[in-house]
Amino acid sequence: MPTFSFRALDKKGKYTNGRMDGSSAQEVRQKLRDSGLQPVEVTQKSVDIGGGNDKQAYQPIKVVDLDKLRMGRAKADVLALAFLEKLHQLIQNGLPLGDAVKSLHSRLREPTLHAVAESLWRDLSEGATLAEAMRRRPVLFEPTLSSMIEAGEATGSLESILDNICDLLRSRIQLRKNILSALSYPAAILFVAFGVLLFVLFFLMPRVQEMMDSMGGELSLAAKAVIFFAHNTLTFGPFVLGAVALIALILHQWRKTEDGRMTTDRTLLKIPIIRDIIANAELSRLANLASILMESGVDTTDALKLLEKGLKNEDLRTRFRAARSLINDGSSFSDALQEYRILVDMDADVLAVSENTGSLVKGFKNIYHNRYSNLETQMKHLTAVTATGALGFVFILVGLLVIGVVSSIMALSNSVLGG
């Protein structure tokens, strides 16, 4: 008789895994129900025909408690995209929503996605909408996505909404990748510079010093400067790093307060290079989300609320809240956003023209592409400047070292030859 591996829920709502013999999966499910368990997954065990130990093709999936799950927004976006892409593919091929989610539950092997599919399927089978079910899993689906799904279900355009959501998540993930990629090269250069510093202080200079002492010579001023810099960096560096970490911790805790968040965010928007990067990142995300929400048929009032929540900078969010009030009172998007210095004149002109021609979505898309392009250019420029500075530091350090060693040896040679 075949052996089946199963996963089931007991009366307390806890998962249990095990094996059971039966003529079919249906019989095993019935046996589980008769024993007071609710079957979740039943899979037949495969046997190694070669006569060795039997191998189980089914590997029990790790149980994930979504209520206790914690993860950053970056990882959540990656998982949400993976789930929604597969859901979109199934719906696009004509599978009803409930059957699509049920299929994902049986096929997805990643523990978190499997748990999400299972919980969504359970809610859908109890009569909830997909948007309602997603709102109960905020760890993976942020409110903006749930509202867009709700609009898609209300207008019968869920397939196109899912496509738009996937595009939104892809652009967000790509932006994070671009920023991390831009910062990785300067970080690597600084790591190399620190390695050169350690090599100079602990390996090369002690040997040069011993050689000079044995021959009655003295290190040149350049060599002494390198040793002095390296020694003091390693001596006081940990204290400096500790002080920086302490200040960062204090700022982090202060930012949890309303005044601290507003003050730091407003200060960031006054720093020349950082303010442009923040503005382009925030406004590209705002314009992209606005175009998707409006194209998806989300009500303007609801869309504005979601756009306000999407802004991370508290100062920009406060200004947008004031602009939102003007728009709700009948003002145009371009006038309201320009009034509170959210859009520059060029962006406001683009939006004004699109409003006059009835193509507001197109206007927001143009702003998104322009802002995103500017952001990429700024990140490349910042990377180049940072990398150049790091390389310059390494070259100066190595140059001083070479000059110091060569000049010390030349001075010793002149002393020996002169003697």
C-alpha cells in the first residue's frame, strides 16, 4: 500500500507533519479528518527503484507564522513580487482567482510564500476579497498594493492591476539595487585603503625601521608622516567610530519622535547633494505610483491618501498633505503641488499641460521617467566622486610611503658614501 506524507492542522490550529498508508490521497485525507486533523497537504512518497533506502520526494515545508513574521520592506517587496507575478500569470491564462491562489498554495515551496498562499486561499474560501485578505498580511503587502487590488476587483480589471503592481515593485527593487550598486564600489575602495594602512603599519614600516636602525640611518619626514598617520588612525579610530555609532544611535532614537523625524528630514533637504537625491527618489516614486493608481481607476481622493503615505520624507509628506487639501477643494494638481514646492517649474508645466489635455496619467509618467533618469545620473556622479576621493586617498598614502622609503634609503646611502 502506498505511503503518503501529510501536513495537517490540529484542533488548536497548530501544524503537524507525518506519514500514513492509504490506497489514495483521498483515503488519507479522510483518515486524517476522522482522527480530528484538518488536512492541508497530502503527497505520495516516492521509492528508490534501485533497491536502496527509500527517498522521499516530498520535503515538509517549514511552518511560518505570519503573525510573528518580521522583515524589512526590501525583502517584503521581493517576496510580494514573486507571489504576484505567479498569480498574474495564472489569471492571465484564464484561471479563476480562487483556483489560482489554491494552485500557488500547492506549488510554492518557499516557506513564506507558501504560508501566504495558504492564508489567502483560506480567506478567499470564506468569502473575503483578495484585497481584504491582503490587508490582513501587511508584513508582505503594503496598504498601497491592497488598495490597488481593491480597485481592480471593483472595476473588473484585476489582471491589468496585477501587471501594474508588478511593474511598480520591479522599478522599486531596481532602484534599491542601483543605489546599493552605486555605493558598493566606493565601499570596496575604502576597504582596500584600510588594508593598505594595516599593511604599512604592521608589516612594511617596522622592517624599514629595523633596516634603518641597523645601518645607523633615520626615516625621512614623509615616512614618519605615514607612520604617524597610520598609528593615530588605529589608536583613535575605534573611539571615532564609537562616537559616530553613538551619534547615529541617538539620531535613530530621536527620529522615532515626531519632532526628530521632521527636523532631520527637513535638514536633509537642505544639504546640497543629498537634497537632490532625496527629492528625485521621492518624486519619481510619487509620480510612478500616481500614474498607476489613476490608470487603475482608483478614486482621486483615495489615491491622494495613498500617495501621501508613500512619501518617506516627513517634510515632503507634510507639504503634500497641504497640497492634497487644495486639490480636494478644486485646485489643479500642478498648481497645488507647485504652491507647496513639491514640483519644480518644469515638472509643474508638464503636469499642467497633461491636465489641460486630459492625460494626467501620461504627465505623471513623464515626470517619473525624468526624475528617475536624474536620480540615476546623480547616483553615478556621487559614485564617481566618492570613488575618486577614496582612490586619491590610497594613492596619496602609497605615494608618501614610497617617497619616504626611497628618500630614507637615499639619505642613508649618501651618509655611508660620504663617510
